[in-house]
Amino acid sequence: MPQISQRLWSYHHKKEDLRHTAIFGCESHDGMLESRFQTLGHPRHQVVQENGSLYRIPMESINLEDKLSRFTDHWSPRIIARLNGQDVKLAKFSGAFDWHSHRDADELFLVLKGAFRMEFRDRAVDLREGEMIVVPRTVEHRPVAEEECAVLLFEPAGLLNTGEEPTSDRTTSGSWI
Ligand code: NI
């Protein structure tokens, strides 16, 4: 282990709980070191390791209004939290999205502001503020918003919004804000 890592290891032994040390004590590449520093500097964040990837869980409130005010574009989800391999995302919808499906993922949509319609090939479901829907895997769907609306999504991390369809200029798995 590099020297800095050893110092942090002993720091954790003295100051932090052993669970932390178990997570941070073994690896040494740059990302891991950065995460150690972030954790030391920001004790309200807990770094979690899952399936070889690391992410931070902020142990403080996440204000949805504030997060929504940070972007204006449509059909471009922003990640605001990650837990158990799933992402919590915010998105703004306006107009019609691409028809698509997800082979291995169910998708949750919760309307925060406004309203939209979830279209399926054989019917549609209107969703108003405070309502949500779960679209099962493999089912073709497209959200349509007559007017701009704000939606919270909950789905597996890395899921592409256009599913298994050919990628388009709207294809994304989201970016953190
Ligand atoms: Ni979808």
C-alpha cells in the first residue's frame, strides 16, 4: 500500500469505526484515495462499495426543489442518489419521448410537478402530481407530456433511457447533480 494509504488506515483505526476501515483499507488506486479524502473531509458522506464500484451516500437531506432548479433541459435525467444498485433520478419531460423497452429493468415514475401520460402500445395512463407508475420490464412505453412536468425516476444504475432501441441523441443513463 502507498504511504498515504497507510496513514489513512491508521487514522481510521484511531478515529473511525472498523467497518469504514474494512471498506477503505485494501485498495490503492487514485479513485479510492480520493474517496478516502472526501470521506475524511465530509463526515456526513458515507462511501459505499458495491459490485466493484464506489459511490457516496450523503447523510443529509436532498432538496428536490433545489435539484430541479439546477437544470432546464428535457429528457435528460439527473442522478440525485444511488442505493442498492438503483438510481434515484430527476427529469423534466416535455413533448413525446421515444418508444422503447427495457429488457431487464422495471422503471418507476413519480410525478413531482405537472402531469404526463404514459403510453403503452394498447392504452395510456394519465399521471398527475403525486401519482406514480411502475413500467414492467420488456413492456414498450413512451412518456408524453403536453406541458413541462418534473418526474422522479427509480431504476437500476446505468439504465439507458432509450432502452434496447438504437441509441438516439437523447440516449443517456443520467449524470450526477
Ligand atoms: Ni423507459
